[in-house]
Amino acid sequence: MTDSNTSAAAVARKHTEVAVGVLVRADGALLLSTRPPGKPYEGYWEFPGGKIEAGETVEQALRRELIEELGVTIDQAEAWKVTEHDYPHALVRLHWCKVHAWQGQFEMREGQQMAWQQLPLTVRPVLPGAFPVLQWLAEERGQVFDSEMLSN
């Protein structure tokens, strides 16, 4: 397949709309969790979230997903950035929201792990779709971001 055919195939694919939460603790730590068993990229670290269902806003989808996956109810979700990533299994449009407050105890309801992380992250490997957001977060904090470190 040539490059132009590859690009045309990517354009023809339908985006999966995804709401993603960047949960930030008072000390600046970020919540990451692993992809659940049986899903593509199983075991990779990512920010929590999930698919936006028909008729949902980004915030409604994020609220639902975080209750389903983590057992917490978020307060306001601040719409922040939108990125796209073309994975072999899906072309995703990621709606990133910053969340600074939530209620409830974290429960890993899908068999995943979670970790509060400061930058630079110590968990590996990190889902590639998160790299741009990690770079922006690092820049906001005056830090250097090295994506090479996250894939090992």
C-alpha cells in the first residue's frame, strides 16, 4: 500500500469519540490506570475514560465512565484539549478534560491497576495517544518531556 492509499484509508475510517479524564490531585499528581485484560494494548498505562455514547456530552460520558471503571463521581470536568490518534484497532478522537475534584473511593472495577504519578512518569509502557497531553502537562509545569522513555 502506498502512502497516499494509507492516508485515504485513515480518512475513510470513522472516529471513535472518547472522553478522557486527567485527574489532578492537590499535589499535582496525575491518575493513570492500566488498560484492562482482554482489551487492545492490555497493560499499557493511560488516563481513564471511555467511549462517548449517542446523545452524551463529553462530560456526561466521562462521568459515566469513571463511575463504571473507578467507582468515583467527578465534580466539574474542564474541557481542555482534543487530539486524534490512529491505532491499528481504532481511529480515536480524544476529548481531554481536567478534573480536580471527585467523591468516593477508587475501585478498579475492570481488573486494572492505578497509580498516582508526578512528572516524569515512572510507569511503563504508556499508551501512545497520551503522549501529546503528557508533553503539554510537562510544558505547563516547566518540565522537559521525553516520549522515548514512555514506550519501554
